[in-house]
Amino acid sequence: HPTLCAEAVNLYGDARDEVLACKPGITGWWAATDRNDSTWGSGQRQARELFYVRHQSFGLDARVFVKTFKAMRKGK
């Protein structure tokens, strides 16, 4: 997974292989929902990323797309 460094990947613990099996995209659920409010330390970022990995669908991708453009428009 080219967007995650080795240290970040290890923060997923037992879910590491699950995350690495997901094809990376331009953006993701974490970035579209609360990029500036989720941290690695709190585990919020990992939870958002795992939610996406476990619920991949065209509908979720459409939500990510819409939320990303809303966030860009608001300057977030």
C-alpha cells in the first residue's frame, strides 16, 4: 500500500493485512469525514480506514466523492 509508511501500517495491529489488501484510492473515508480531527494516536484514523475497508461499495465510494468535494469547497 504505497500511501502508508511501515510505522503507520503497524498501527493497524491484527487488521494490518486487511488494510493492505484494499486497493488505495485518491482519497478515503477518513479524509472525507474528519481528516483534521482524527489522529493515529487516538485510533480514530485507523477506525475510519477500517470502516472503509470493511464496507467497500459503490455507494460508499459515492459518499466519499461527495464529502471530499464538500470539504474542498469549505477549505478543509
